[in-house]
Amino acid sequence: QVQLVESGGGLVQAGGSLRLSCAASGRTFSSYRMGWFRQAPGKEREFVATINWSGSSTYYADSVKGRFTISRDNAKNTVYLQMNSLKPEDTAVYYCAAVRSTSTYAYTRPQQYDYWGQGTQVTVSS
């Protein structure tokens, strides 16, 4: 069982930056692939980024590629999402997700993840 707690959301102007954190419980964090998803009002939850168990492999949605960076610190049981050059269309609740996997295959669908955090709101004003 893994419990995930996101933090770092907030209100920022367009062009600004935020760093989200997701702290995971448990002693086997390094066995999990981690992902970030987001959901805007009235829209489906969409993939943002994913990182493999060691941090050696990352994959991004086209909409955030070059602006967002996912990373992890297995010693701290934490995954991060650095978000730069934020746009109003990035406004959403951001969720951290985990699945026990050491595969290098990039999981991009919500159904592929077993554990979810409660979400953190990111609002980008124009």
C-alpha cells in the first residue's frame, strides 16, 4: 500500500513557475513508476508526465514538453514536477500517481496506476 500526498500548488501568473511535490509512504518507493496527471473542470483526467523507478527514463505529454520536468528522489520518497512558462491552460488539479513497476514502458493512462494522491490546485492567471 502506498499513500501519496501532493503539495506546492497555488496561484501564479502566466509565464511563472511552480514546483509540485508528491511524498510517498512506504519502504519500496523505488519499486514504483510515478506519474503526474491533471484534471480541469469539465474535462477528463489527462496525462502530464511519468518517470521510471530509477529516474533514468521520463516521458511527457506534448502539451508540457520543454516546459515541465519530472524528477524523483528515492532517498526522500518524493517525486517532483517543475513547471516553468506556465500558461492559463495549465490550470487544473494536479494528481500524483504510482504503480509498482520496474518496466521502462511509459504508462500514460490513468487506469494503469494503482495509487493516487488527493490532488493540488494549480491556477495560472493571464
